Amino acid sequence: DAITNAKSGTFSEDPNFKCYIKCLLDQMAIVDEE
């Protein structure tokens, strides 16, 4: 699936998947600031 592919370096072109990754990165950035 898309998440497994991403872990192996294969990123989906699905806009929803890109949004999901952006949300993950945003959450990690918020955690890092604390």
C-alpha cells in the first residue's frame, strides 16, 4: 500500500497521500519545537 511504498522510497502521486505526508511532517515539526 501507499505507506509501505513510501517507507521503501516509492512515493505515490495521490494528492491525498501527499497531504497525509505533509500532515505527518507538520506534526513532527510541532513536536520538535517543544
